[in-house]
Amino acid sequence: MAEALTITSLHNPKIKDLLQLIEKSKERRARGLFVVEGLREVTRALAAGYPAETVFLCREILSEPPAVDPDKVFTVSREVYDRIAYRGGTEGIVAVLRTRERTFEDLPLGERPLILVLESVEKPGNIGAVLRSADAAGVDAVLICDPLTDLYNPNLIRASLGALFSVPTLCCTSQEAAAWLKRHDIAILTAQLQDSKLYYDTDMTRPTALVMGTEDKGLSPFWREQADAHIRIPMAGAMDSLNVSVSAAILCFEAVRQRAAR
């Protein structure tokens, strides 16, 4: 182990440094580091090739960490762990990992790729939930265009249950995303109320990108102009929109359904 003694003080420099990374996106971006909590999430991140910088382990909860360099593992008291853990009920492990910079060349493209595009979605919990649906539906990649939140926000990672590490995810501009999609002959389907047809009447068996915006503003004119088709989810009640994560799940699994039938 890196340290024979258990860290028992919140004033320990390593703990103060960890809290800075948890609380400040500016600090995460400047240093290329982020924080992951929970055995499942840490294990998935390590398996996806995110290098561990430091691992904090509460042995009252978890006796052994995943396979990492023992010199990077530090033991903390239960009191310290309760302060550094940002949610209850986790398995006694918090890790500081190094970020990975993806480019479009890193995105895998099968014969009929299914791409999910989010334009300026701000809430970390919504993005995390979308990533969970993308993982479940076997989406090839998620493009987060003109991002308004930090991809490595702890709440985003928590909401994704580690799907951030299993689904190839790239932040870019809308212009970059549209150009890449067109270069690869991927049909752009924009989810919108205006001038649209029902989503299940639209062919999703071809290479497809499903593009969604925010609930309050919808998609920008740029994406509406780039679209090959406009699609909508029928709304039978008083509301005219769904949460973006719910919409993403509906549309992704419609693509799965159509492709399974062909």
C-alpha cells in the first residue's frame, strides 16, 4: 500500500486535493483528472483504459480494491470516506483517474452505425441517463455537441452507472458533428415537433443519427436544416415533450426493433 497509516483528517493534502477535483470542473479540466466513486464504476473505468492516479479505500466497507498499482492505493477512515463520497451506499472506493481525449477517428463504425447526438443538453443527470440507454441499446457512439456541462462531472458519471466508460462519447461542435455524419453517409433524424412524422414511420435500419436538443428550447435551426428527416414521439396528454433521456431511450429502442425485424 502507498501509505501504512490510515488517513483520518480532512486536512490531509491528498483529501483536500480530491475535494477540489470533485467540486470544481475548472480544476478537472486544467489537470486532466476526474473522480469516480463506487466499485462498479471504478472497475468499468479501469477496464476501459482510464489510468488510475490515486485510489482511496475505506477498508471498513471494502477490503480489497480492483487490480491497480498498490503504491497508488491509500486507506481512509470511515469518517473521511463519508465526506469524500458524494452519494450514500457505495462500496468504499473513490478513485482519481486521468481523462482520455477522443477524436472522431476513435469512434467505431459498424456496417449500420447508430449514433446519438445531444445538442447543448446541460443537466449532468440527463446526459448520464442517456448514456445508460445508449449502452443498453448498443449505440455505436454519443456525440455531445456544444456542451454546457463537464463530461466528467461526478453526477454525470453517477447517473450513467459507468456507461460513460462503455459507450464511445465525444464532445464537439454541431458543425463538426454534422460534417462527420454526412462524410460517412449517416442519415440525420432530428427529434422535433414542427414539420415532422411519427418516429416509427421513419426508416432507422440504415446508418442513422438521432439528434435531440433540450426540453425547453429544442433543437437549433442548424440541426433542423441539416436533417434528412424530422421525427416526433406522439403525445396524448397535455404535455408536448418528454425528458430528453426518455426520448432517447424510446428512439434508440425503435431503431433496435426495426433492425431486428430486417
